[in-house]
Amino acid sequence: MENLNKAIQFTRGIPQNKWDQGKYLEIYEKQHQELLERLERFRKEGLENEEKWRARGVPEFEIENWKFGRTNEYIQLLEAVIQSKQQIEWAKIGLRQLIQDKISLLESMI
């Protein structure tokens, strides 16, 4: 129910005519692609730094501490990608269908 409410709240901000919906969907898909690229760049830079430090003889303990220090940024990137993916799905479903789904869910709870 909570996720459905979030979806409805999000899609209320999308205009209901097809042309604008398509433009908004393009924007969300572009945003999602950019986030995926940022995530991939983050992973790649991390692996490159690890390899470089291992080649220089940096102790494994220090490398692990450095990796742990990056976990918050990694989690934020992962969450942003997941949220972006959800927004695309919600935009594709549309406000009318989401409201119908909520009505059906509420009726089934009676």
C-alpha cells in the first residue's frame, strides 16, 4: 500500500496528455541511464584504485578500510538507480492504472 501511495503521488506530477507523458518518460529514462553510468564509473574507479594500490604494496587492511569508507556513496548510488527505475515503471503504468490498482486493493481488504 505504501509503495502504491508513493507511485500515485509521483505520477500526479506527470501531465496526463500523451505527448507530455512521453517527454517526461524520456527525461526519466535519460536520468536513469546517467545514474547507471555514474554507478559503473564508481565501480570502475574503485577497482582501478584497488589494483593500483595492491601493485604499490598497500596493505590489504588499508584497502579494505578505504572500500568501507566508500560504502555510503555506493549505497546512495544504488538507491538512486533503483528509485529511478521505479519512477520509469510508475510513469509507464500511469496515474489512472495506479488509482485503479489502489481501489482494487482497498476493495479486496473489505
